[in-house]
Amino acid sequence: MMTLRSQRKERGFIPLMPRLSQGGMYAVAIRDGKDLWLLARIRRSMSGIFFLMQRDPSDWNPHASYHQSGISQVRSYRWKHFPTQKQRLDATFRGVATVFSMGISPGEEALYKVSCDAGSFDDVFQIPIEQFLSGQPHTLVADIIEPGMAAAPGPWKDIVVQKSFQDAVPWILVTLWRGLST
């Protein structure tokens, strides 16, 4: 007996394109014992993918964005910086593109003290504070990737930990890097 899948294959059925997400909000947080401290937020919406840096003043929301149209930019207050045209953010996306890289100086990880309410997010990438080695610079990088691709290369030395958000295509890959290549 033929399964539905084998019948479709035999008739030349072409599967639908991977689904595009209606949206989601993800947190990147530092786990310090029982405490969970917000490091950054990543939002996927119909208009694109946004990397939102955590800052104390509630009226300041600096962020990097990669829009469906392929426009990538950084915003702070009302100013747009570094507008760049890249490939469209849809099911035809190929390869890897970095949305934003955030440097974390030695010891800076201990300064993030905005509580992260995990229930307010669709998913949380929890990075144990022990992953941050004393005296070493770290970089948090958010990449958009074609499924199965690796993180974009950069001047960093070692991958500490990664998490991919695979709810839609292209995927979002978040990497914590340690050190700098010499």
C-alpha cells in the first residue's frame, strides 16, 4: 500500500515553500543562579527581523533591523544609520547575513541587571554566566541563515554557545563568541 507521501512523490507533487512566520519575540538572557537577566531581544515580524539592544532608559530603544525588502539598518532614537540593500528576507533567502554584532567587554556581563520574564517571550536563549570567561571579550551575534548554514565568519575566535530559532525560514542563529582572532 502506498502512503500519501509516496503517492504525491510519484505524481510529481511539489511541496509548498517553507512557511514564513507571522511573528515571534525571543530573548537572549544571562542565567545567574536563579536570576535571569535580559541581554537582548529579537523580534520576527511580517516586516522583518529586529535585534533590540537592552538599555536602561525606557524611552530609548536602539535596534538593528533587516526588513523583508532587504533593507538593513541600525536605529537609535529617530536616526537611521548604515542603510544597506541586501537580499530579500523571504523563502528565496540563501546563505547567511548578520543582523547585528554586540560586543561584551570583560566583566560587562555582570552589569546586565534587567530581569527577564521568560513568560513574555516565545523562546529564551539562556546563556549561563559561567560561559563568560573572566578577562575575555565576548561578542553576541544575530545572523539570518538559510536552514542548515553556519554562523557568518568574523574576527572572533571561538564559538561558546549557539541557539537557532527555526520557527520560519530563514532561521535566526544567535552565537556567543569568545576572543578575537589574531
